[in-house]
Amino acid sequence: MGRLLLLTRRVRRDRLVVAVMFAGLFIIVTGADSSLLGGGVIAAAGRLQLDRLPVLSALTAILANLIVVQRAAAGGVVIGVWDYCRVGVPLTLLIGTLWLSM
């Protein structure tokens, strides 16, 4: 179907790609829901108390900063543990908590 739409030139290519990716997202989520997210995983996630702002802020700070450090390393920038703890954690906790509380 996608090839036909590209051949007729009635739908722009970028819109077609977005539509296919959006449909693929539903397929991935449905597959993960039925195979990966059993009752045990959902119960364990419930015990994390992610509905509490401090817990969600701390988890977000750890995961968001991990992504930043990995991206920086890919660009040749090395961020040490002390720099990360001194700057990244307080900044992320402050901004993240303010943003999540709005």
C-alpha cells in the first residue's frame, strides 16, 4: 500500500513515513503488552510508587542523566562521576520536580 501511495505522489513521503511509524508503534506496544508485561512485571512496577513526585523525580533524574552522559561520550565529551553528581543531579532534580509538579 505504501509503495502505491508513493508511486501516485498523492501523499508526501514524510507523511507516509510518519503514518507507518505510528502504526508500527501500536504493533510494538500491543506485542509488548501481551508478551512482556505479565502480571508480575506490572505488580513490580506498581510497588515502585511512581505516583509519588519525589520517587518519580529521582528515577527521572537518574535515567535522563544517564542518557545525557551516553550522548556526551558518543560526541567525545567525558563527564566524570563527580561532575555528574555535583551539577547534573541537583539541576535535574530541581528542574524535573518543578516541571512535574506543574
